[in-house]
Amino acid sequence: MGISRLSSAGSKYLLDFSALLAGVADKIEDGTINGVILLHESLISYIERLKKRGRVSGEIASEEINRIKELSETFLIPVEIVESKNGHTLNTILRKYCALNSATLITADETQKSIAEILGIRTVFLRREQTHISIEKFFTNDTMSVHLKAGTTPKAKRGTPGNWEFYEISNERIDEKTIKKYVTEIMREALNRGSSFIEVERKGSLIVQMEEFRIIITRTPLSDGWEITAVKPVTKKTLEEYNIDKKVMNRLSSRAEGIVIAGSPGMGKTTFAQALAIYYSSLGKIVKTIESPRDMHLPDEITQYSKNYAEIGELHDILLLSRPDYTVFDEMRNDEDFKLFIDLRLAGIGMIGVVHATTPIDAIHRFINRIDIGTIPNILDTIIFIKDGQISKIYTMEMNVKVPTGLHDNDLARPVVEIKDFVSDEVEYEVYVFGEQTMIIPVKGLRTKPTENRVSKIVLKYLPDAKVLNENGEVIVEIPRDQISKYNKRVATQIHKLEKKTGLKVRVRMSE
């Protein structure tokens, strides 16, 4: 049997969508809101559409209505479904109903509250106290990420980028009801905390940035069950903490304007990009970021833009007009991302792009098919590969007109982009067009090793004690003094033919 609760005489409360997300049932249960609860048909239709699209917010709002109905049976609180056809948008319909029927609008939306007050509509604004969310209990000081899935045990990555272990937090399995409870907490806190927001909501997924936590939520039909992945940065470095060589620092501070930071997931790319952004800002440069989601922790001087909230072309226009010195583009993934990076770089804006890549050269591959070979060095001048949280490799790029390594006909000269190891200044790859295909060819050691091996086969067949050496790119045949007479015409002729074919010179000398 229900418990009767005296209602405020004539009090009618119409709920909006934000009130359901904010947990209005708590206020009904504790008696703060006491009267007839009104649910508009337009609101229910809106929630139905969200649920059909697989939106998590629709699921949470639907469950909140079920909870309100349970409370109505427990405390004998009247709940009525109302209808009107005035207005076009949901919020307009709700406000007009309140105005015509002397109802109080319950909302957690600042804009809704403001407009309702302008129209003279009574409102109850739900302002929740900031609380801790349940998943925070799974984090320790060295926890990088927590992984929760319905029907499995909670797990976590602990350590630092490139040096972490996967732990089972508890041997108790988490059920779907608990996961959904966590999701509701996360969404409500995202709407309540000033530095938190819902970055993306799609069919079957939700991405939330809650202060330092980046939270990814998936559900059916996208995944095979409810799942929460929460990531928290465990390190925040300055550029000085990377112990960067003075030569590299000079490059970053004076010449590098088309920077790509590459590495495998979890290796510390974003941490390094964050340190680089702060470094450029400290030099008096205007720095902005493009993020999806916005999870870098940067000083207020650096403006952080969300790619998810921007309309097509909006960030392009904003950045071209505001002309920052550097723009950090975190997590470049699709053609539109690379196109924006390229356009802004060609416009003269310093760009720092972060991409997933297994090797440094893979990062360059991501650009090759998207730009003309002649513009590559103007767009990319420095490729930084991060491994285990440290700089593993730095490449620079230069354009030359030459015969590509491995080809020997002077008529084959063409524009060649040389990819050099910045520390040793040694060319490791060449990029050029052969036929209609753009080639990336590893050339480290290519100039001499094949010829060196062929010379060895010729010489050692007749002079087993001779040595074939490579000195500064030149092939040397070193013959013991007592065997020099065996260096006959047959050997000399074969080497001469090889020289003519390859275009390289072979020098013969006596060993001491």
C-alpha cells in the first residue's frame, strides 16, 4: 500500500529533458518537489526517438521516468501525461504549456530557466552538488585507465606510457545494472561539473570529458554489451623533462613549423604534444588546439577547440582569421583532419599533428597520398616518433632534384624528397614518383651493399684472402701483398663491367 504525501495545493510541476538527466526523482523522493508531476507527450516522444537512435541520454531519461512512476505508487504522488500542440521545439511546447496551465517548469538547463523567467513562467532549477562518481574508486595514483564491462571483472592499466601492466582490480563480476548506474552518474556529473562536458553522443556510444578523466561508454548495438573505459593522465611533463638534445631544441624553437608527433597508442604522444604546446606558449607564441575530445590540460592562455562541436569548415575559418602561431591537432584520423592540417600549414600557420603510427615512416605514409610530392617539405619538416614516453626518432625532410638511389641513368633525375635522421643527418628514405606511383624507398646502405656483395662474389672466387670493404660509400678491394699477382685480367674485367653497370667505382689496394 502506498504512503500518502500531502501535496502543495494546486502545485503542478512539468518536467523537461534536462530535469530527467539531472535526477529529478531524488527531489521528488525527499519531498523538495511536492505536487502533481506532469510529463508532456512531446517529451516522451522525444525520449522515444533518442532510444531508437541508441542514445544513452534517452536510456537514462526513460529509466528516470520509470523511477518517478515507482515513487508515485509508493508515495501516492499524482503523475499525469499532458498534451498540447503549441510550438515547434520541445522546450517551446513545454514553456507554452506551463504558461497556459499555471504549471511550474522543472529544469536543470540554465538557458531554459532564463527564457522561462523572461516569459513569466515559474521555474524550479535543479542545481546538484558536485559529488564523486563511483568509477573514481578504481583509480590509484599510477592508474592509466580503468576498463569495465558488464559480465566481466573490473580491470586497469597501471604504470606509465610504454611501461604498464594490466591488472584485475577485483574478482567480482560487474553486472549490467551496476554499469548503467555508473553511466547515469557520469552523465549527471558531466552536466553538473563546470569543467566537464559531453563531447560526443552517437548511436551506441558516449564520450565524456570530466575534468582529467576521458570516459568512453559503449552499448548495444555498437558493442556486445555495456562497457566503460575511463582514461586518466598519470604524467604531465614539461619539454625540459624529456632531456632533449640542444640541437633538437634549436630545431623546435627556430625551424620546425610542420611537426608530426607519431607513435603507437599509449606511448605518450598527447603528453608530448601538450608539453610542446606549453613550451611554445611560454615563448610568447599564440597557441590553439583542435581536439576530439578536449583532454589536454593546458593553461588558460591556450584556447582548446572541439572538432566534434564545430560545423564543417568552421575551424578552418576561425583559425585562418585568428592566425595563431601554432595549432596542435590532436588525434588526426580521417581525410578531413589531414585536409585541415594541410590547408592551415600552407596558409603559414605552424602545425603540430598527432597521429597513430607503428613506425616513424608510417606517419609519413598517412600524408603521401593526400598531397603533391613537391609540397611535402613545405607541410612536413619534422617527424617526432614517441616510444615508451620518450623521443625515439626524429626525421627531417628536404627536396632535391637527383637520380634516385638505386637508379643509374641520368635521364631518370627527378624531384626526390629525402627523409633524414635528424641526429646523424643520414638519408634513410627517399620519396619520388615512379610512373604514376609515389614510392617511399629505404635507402640506408642501399648505395653500396648490393655492389659490395657482388664485388665480393667476383673477388673471393679467385682471391679467398682478399677483403671487400665499404669506406665512406666507396667499395675497396684489399688484396694481401703476396697475392696481388693473382689479381688477373679476368677479375679486373668483371669488376669493370660491374662498375659500368652500377655507376660506382671500385678501388683496389694492397693490404699491409
